[in-house]
Amino acid sequence: MRRTSALPLILGLAMSMAAAASAADWPQWGGRNERNFASDEKNLPLHFRPASEKTEGDQKISIPAENIKWVAKLGNQTYGNPTVANGRVFIGTNDANFSDDRLKKSQGGLILCLDEATGKLLWQLPVPRLRTKNSSFNFDNINLGICSSPTVDGDCVYLTSNRAEVLCLSIFGQAKGNQGPFKDEGRYMAAAAELPDKPGRFDPAVAPPPPAPVELRPTDGDILWLFDSLAELDCWPQDAVDCSVLVHGDYVYTCPSNGVDKSHKNIPSPNCPDLVVLDKKTGKLLAKNDPVVGRATFHGEWSSPTLAKAGDRTLIVWGGGDGFCYAFDPRFEPGEDGRPGLLKQVWKFDCNTPALRLRDGKPLLYNKNHEGPSEVIGTPVFYKGRLYVTVGQDSRHGNGPGCLSCIDPTKTGDITETGKVWKYEQIHRSFSTVSAYEGLIYAADYAGIVHCLDADTGQCYWTHDLGAHTWASTLAADGKVYIGDEKGKLTILAASKEKKVLNEIQFDAPLYSSPIVAAGVLYITSQTHLYAVKETAK
């Protein structure tokens, strides 16, 4: 059940009031529609450190922060990146450190909006966890919180929630009143919801009675519209919905993260679309991909869509749970009788090598003995007419062989061979999205190896072992490459064909999120804190 009005959306605020994101902003995952984790900004910090303590004898000695502009406290698990636009910083986390005298913690998610200059909290929106009696439902049960990086477009911010919803929020929160048509934030925040035994087949008639709403405050978030993927798409997310949506024109493109149940073998919702299009003003479902990946999905679908210009053709590119990269024509015809239209597939490309899929002519099983093919988890990056994408698997599957592909997106059909520019097989499984910068590609894999490659040829110039697993993506800017790892170490490398380690900075929690930069400020997100870093900051 989509909780939006059938009437045209009346936001009650001037959508034209906020100008398009400035060049200095970082308004979405990857910074821009091409999803490239690279920036032209200069004078970024090389030397900085968070405040810490050390013990000498019986005394604790405080070590002051260096070049830290401000620090904001998050939950105890944070995986998505912050985004920065219109003087505000948006980030999702979990509700472990959330405190509100009106509300209870639910092991759910939390969306924060902070002042860009000071880090002060402007508003927050708790997203209570969904609960179900169904023992095979394995969605949002490990307190991951909000894993999506928000996308800012004008006065609206879009993201996927830990409840498999696509949310459209006002950047102002409730400070400008409760805009709509969604008006039920007080009840939405009030308590964790319990699903029937068959989530994804939601029937409001068998749902428990809704909780009493709480009185709203100016520091609460303001939901403009909400699209419920469980109810609307019959999806069955695997672990988490983490798609960072793409806003293009009047449309929102998003992936519902359909996957397996707890058996890790069964696909309960094989007909669920993998990529859908929503009206960005109303949340109405307008189109979905055809055909769907369906039972070919290995485990889950966690990639985010990318916009690519292939000659005179615009494409929506997305990585599938079957290890293929897909391109769709963003244009679609409305369906009959009000039904959604269909996104036409332009091409597909197998991002696995034959050696990952076959041995002696027989298919290799998914993740048996750390072998076999992988899904696409990282986001395809568009750079100078080509696409770059890795493959990987759930971290609980451990290390294994991967592949980094360079694709020519101008072809049609199955372009596994005709669209292959090069494939680099000396990389492990990867969650990471690459950085393309000054003719070089920087890619990190789960094993903790950073690879520097020639963007045109795939030649590897160097690798660097971080000494720890990495979930994050590299950020390339100002002649530097920033990358964090699972042990909380941020490594800064020279962005060049010659390997040089410029600095290593230790944080007190893992760095699962990727560094970003906006308006000369570097943002480093640990599991528990967000750091705004700037040269000469007090």
C-alpha cells in the first residue's frame, strides 16, 4: 500500500527555492550521476587526527584533535555515506544512540540532517524496525539501520529506508510545518511495526492496530511521500535495502534489493522487479524493468543505478544479482489501465570471467569453497565514455576471486564480448565503487588491496595492502587517494602511477563508509561518528 495521496502533490514550499546543487556540493552517492568517487577540489587536508587519549603510567593524557572542524555522533553501525547540499549534511545510521523522551528505540534506522558549517543537528527522523513472526524473513534483523546514501534534489532528499521504503523528505524537516501529502509522521515514528507472517504480501486487514501518534517537533523529519516496496512490489529484501537512488529529470530510479530468504537458496519473490521508476513528485510507480533477474539472483541485489551517456544515447546502468551489468533506456511508455510501463533493456554484460563461472565445462556453484561467480555490489562508474564495475559477495562469504571490467556502453544486446574493453582478474571480490581520476582507476577489494590501473588499457601500475578488510570506496581528489578500512585506519595515497603512501590516520572505530569532499571539507564517517575535516580547522 503506497502511502501517498491520489491528488497531485502540493508540497507547500517553493520547489524552485533551492537552486541546483553547486559544484562544491556532494549531493548523492558518488557525488554526481556518473557515480565517480572523484573530485576536482584542491587544498584538501593531508595531516589531521581525531581527539584521543593515551595512558602513561597512572595518568590519562588527552591528545587534541588536529584539523577537525566538527564531529557529530552517530549510531553504532553506519554504512552509508553522508551527502552535502544546500548548506546541510544528510546521513543515515542506526538508532542505537538515539534518545527521545517520546519514542522507544527499535533497532531501526535514523536519518540525520546537520548544519554544514557547525555539525549542529537540524532535524532527525527515526525509522522503526519492521518485525515479523516469519522465521525465514531475513531483512533488517541485524540493526544495520539506514544503509542508503541520501540523494538531494532541490528542496527534497530521497533515500531507501531500512523498511524497504523509498522516502521523499523535505530538507527543512518540520521547521516549516508538516508538508504533504504524507501527514502521519507522528504515528510513523511511534513504534516498531509488526508484519504478517508473509512480508511482501502485506495485507493491512491483518496488520496490528497502529500506535498512537506522538506530537511533532520542529526537529523531526518531514516525509513528503513514501513508497512501500514490500507492499507495492512484493519484494523480499536480503539483509538490507541499501540502494542510493538516482534522480534524473522527473523520475526516481531505485532497486528494492530483492534476494534470498534465510535458507540462502530460495527466492521467495522471483517476479519482483529489480529496478523501478517512481514519479519524484508523488512517489507513484511509473515503470519497472523487463525481464527481471528473478531466480538467477545469487544472493541479493545491492547495486545502485548510474546515468551514462553512450554517444547520443542516455542509459540507466545497474549491476544485477546475477553478476551481469544491465543498461536500460530511461524512456518508457505508460502501461495500460494505469499499470506501470516497462523499462526496455538495451544491453547486458557479464561482469564475471568464464573462469569464475565454469570449470571443465561445468558450472561452478556460488561461493562453494570461496569459488564461483559473484553479483555486482558496487555501483557502475561512467568515465570518459566507458563504464567500470567490480563484482563481489556478502562479507560473510569471505575473500574470493573477483573481476574489474571496463565496458563500452555503445553496443546492444549481450555485449559480454563485443562491449569488453578489458577485464582485470587480479582483484578480489569487492563491494567498492571505483574512482576514475586523471586517466587512472583506483579500486579497493574486500581483501584490503587497493589497485591502481590505467583507465584505457587496464594495466596495473601498483597495488597496496591496507592490512585489513575494506568495505569502502576510494576517493580521488587533489592528487590524493583516500580509503578507510575495517580496523579504523584511513590511508592516504598519492594519485599517480607511482605508489606512495602519504599518511595513515587511526580512528577509534571501523571505517565502512567512503570518504567524500564538499566545499573544501573532507568528510570521514566511522561506525560511530562523522568527522568534518578541514585544513587549519580548530
